[in-house]
Amino acid sequence: MGAIERSGFRFVPEYSVVQQTGAIHVYNEDHFIEEIKFQFSGKFPGMDKIEDLVEQYCELHNI
């Protein structure tokens, strides 16, 4: 899974299959802003789930 770009922000997902947890690291240019944590089931989180989390973050922060 690659990074998602939105209005100068970059959202970089990573996950652990063993722990069934993931995080999306939010950057503005090269500056780390925060981490969005999530859980999933299966072999990997669906791209739809990650895109939904990014969309919710963008709406919440008017991005």
C-alpha cells in the first residue's frame, strides 16, 4: 500500500498482520503531524478502510 496525497498532506499506512493493528502516519510536507490507529481482521486491511479513515480525517480537519 502506498501513500495517499491530499492538499499537501501525505498519509502513509502501515500494519501488523500478527497484531491485527495498523496506523496511518499523517505528514504535512515532511513534518509528522499525528498517527491514526486502527484495527482490522484478515491478511491485511482493505484499501477501502484506509481511504475511509483518510477521508474522515480530512473532513474533520478541513483538508
